[in-house]
Amino acid sequence: MNETLQTIKKRFSCRAYDGRLPEKEKLEAIALAGVQAPSAVNRQPWQINVITNKALIEEMDAEGMRILAESEDKSTYQRFMDRGGTLFYNAPCMFLILKKEGTDLDTGIVCQNISLAATSLGLDNVICGMARIPFNGPKGDEFKEKAGFSEGWEFGVAVLVGYGKMANSPHTPDTSKIRFID
Ligand SMILES: Cc1cc2nc3c(=O)[nH]c(=O)nc-3n(C[C@H](O)[C@H](O)[C@H](O)COP(=O)(O)O)c2cc1C
């Protein structure tokens, strides 16, 4: 199996980090892999903000958990409480992908490039759709400013990156979902 296939095979969602910030060169290489993603008509409808401001990540985490705790349906809040009580798992770095309206597919490809690049460099990571919560709450504008949103850009998705505190296994691939039509 070649290195690309090995990286795809071993990637898993890491939900516990030791807080150590990865080396700058690794973060730069991951961001570069992000902007090397293909996009429809080569529009590249993304912006990647690499957030390593610990205080900001913690502030957004706390606000996200507060919002979940106050929402009517407590199941999501409970799920995160069961996973350690944080939204971002003590990850030291957030690759925040901003998008233009209607470009979810392009965003998904960037996010997968980032995730696989991080894995290939020995870094753990998890794609984090829940990172949208603090940006949609009452302190959303403040967080958007602090996180470097530019006018006309909206939250796409985030990828949390760092050094994992525990090993985990990738999900078992369901090969029954594959059909060869000859
Ligand atoms: C679009 C998207 C959003 C996700 N959002 C979250 C999230 O907010 N928090 C989280 O812990 N995992 C999140 N995940 C990770 C999935 O839960 C995970 O990929 C899935 O359970 C399969 O596990 P694996 O990645 O370990 O193979 C997200 C994954 C995707 C593709």
C-alpha cells in the first residue's frame, strides 16, 4: 500500500489532545495542502485561518458548551460531556475554513486535504462542524472578528489539530457500500 493509502487508512477522529502546539512548519505545510485542493472552476472559494490563540480557542469552547447546555435538546450537550466536557478537546490549533455561499463541496475537499496532511505529518486531528456554534451565538460577531472573518465570508468547517493523548481506531470501513457496475 502506498503512503497516501496508508494515511487515509490510519486517519481517525481524535477527541483528546495534550495541548502541545505543533511545529510551525507542520502547520504551514498543512495549510498549503488545504489551498492545493481542487475546486469547481478553480474558484478556490475558501479562506483558511490557522488559529493558535489558546485563550481564544478556550473562550469559544466555553461559549459553545454554554450554548449547548442551555439548548432544549440536551443530547448533544450530554455527548460532549461524556467526551470530557469540552467542544474542542483541548486542541491547541484550529484550522478554520471560511467559505462563500453554496460551496460546501469545495469546503469538504479542503477540509479532507487538511485532515490527511495533518495525519501524514504525525498529527492527530478531528473535523469539527460544532465549531460553528460559538460563531452563531450571542457573542458571534466578537468571535468572528477575533477569528479573522472577512466581510462576505461565512463559517465552512473547522479541523482541530494537535498531539493526541490517546490512540484510537478509525471507523470500520463498510465495504457493502461499494458497488462495481460492469
Ligand atoms: C462534516 C463533519 C463534521 C464533523 N463534526 C464533528 C464535530 O463537531 N465533533 C466531533 O467530535 N467530530 C466531528 N466529526 C467527526 C465524525 O464524527 C467522524 O468522522 C466519524 O464519527 C467517523 O469516525 P472517524 O473519523 O474516526 O473515522 C465530523 C465529521 C465530518 C465529516
